[in-house]
Amino acid sequence: MGGTQACFSEFTGMWLFVMFELPVKDQKARKRYAQFRKSLIHEGFSRVQLSVYARYYGCEDSSDTQRRAIAQRVPDNGRVRLVAITDHQFGKMESYYGKNREANEEQPKQLMLF
């Protein structure tokens, strides 16, 4: 399986969301928050909203390794939720800025290869 299978349809492509609340009461906690957030950005996640980041994967299998890695890095006293939805489901999401509806993010034109 892995990333070599043909898996670029709206039903197999996945969006992985990371939603988190991390304590920021002191300098050490703020540093852990910043490190966690920067690690998501470094791994190709984009900010969707405050403390909500998302990344597109061609297949669900492709996101499994990433999910395990994120779970290992959850800071003490942090609350993190990982949610994966298909590209098709993502396309049904409604986004608003005030009363104006906005277009959803599109899957990247080219997937990052490591």
C-alpha cells in the first residue's frame, strides 16, 4: 500500500485536522505551545483557524504515520484532537467570514515528497 497506490480521488484523499488547546500560563508552557505549532507548520500543515491546522494527504494510509508522530509530541496538559475527513466531505464544509461565504481551501496541486 503506502503512497504508491492510485489514491487521488475526492473519496480517498484525506484532510487531517489538528485541533489543540495547550496551556500558556508560564514561559515554559508558551515555549512548548510554540514548538508544537511550529512542528505542524514544518510538516506542511496550514492554519485554518486559531489552534486548528489542516493538511491534505492523497490517501488515509499516508496520514497514519503523521498521526502517530503528532500523538507522541502532545505536550503535558495539552488537549489535542486529530480528525481525518475525506476530500469529498471537506468540500461540503461551509466557511463564513461574517455574513459572507468563503471558498474552502483546495487540495495542493502537488503533494510534498519526503
